[in-house]
Amino acid sequence: MKHLLLPLVLGLLAPFVYILGAAPFEIPGQNSPQEIVAGSFAVALFFAASHFLLLRKEPLASRAHRLVPVVLVLSLLAVSFLISLQGGQAWRYSGLPLFIGGCVGVLAGVLISRRPLIFHHGAPPPV
């Protein structure tokens, strides 16, 4: 259970990461493509890093390795659904890019966490 609470909280922080990533490209009164892409990229990086840091010491066959990506995607889905309840174009300009960026980040985190650590200082990789 403790392995699943942190990914849930990180998933709920995704809208704030999206806003922080999109803020430098914001044009008042508009939703520019640069703003949407930057927000999605920030969420993807956030989720890839979180997934990697959460599971870097877990064995590949552990239950956490299977459930953490599921919890991250479900929390993203819940946040995107809440954004869609606002109505209008909120889903199109923030909900969908947030969800896609998060899913790409989770996928990248899964791929990264399955690789052995390459920045190991001369010692053989752990078995």
C-alpha cells in the first residue's frame, strides 16, 4: 500500500507540473502550440523521472513494478476527467495533452527502469 500512495500523489501533482512547464510560453488570452507542447513535455519528464526514482531499487518481478505504472496512469485519467468536467475547450487544451504527456512519461519510465544502471562507478551491476 505504501508503494502506491506516493505514485497516486505524484499523479495528482501533474496539473501543477503542466502549468509550470507551460508558463514560460504562455501568451495571455491564447493557448499557443508551444505552451501545450512545453506543458506536455514537462509532464512526460516528471513522470519518467518519478517512475524511475520510485522503482530503481525494486526487483523487476516485484508487485510494485507492475502496479506503480497503473496507479500513475489511473491518477492521470482521474485528473484529465476532472479537467473535462470544466466544459468548453479545457479538455482539448490541457486535459488531453496532460494525459498523453503523462502516458509517454510513464512508458519512458518503464523502459528506463528495466535497463541496468549505466552510471555505476566501476562496480558490477546489482543482481
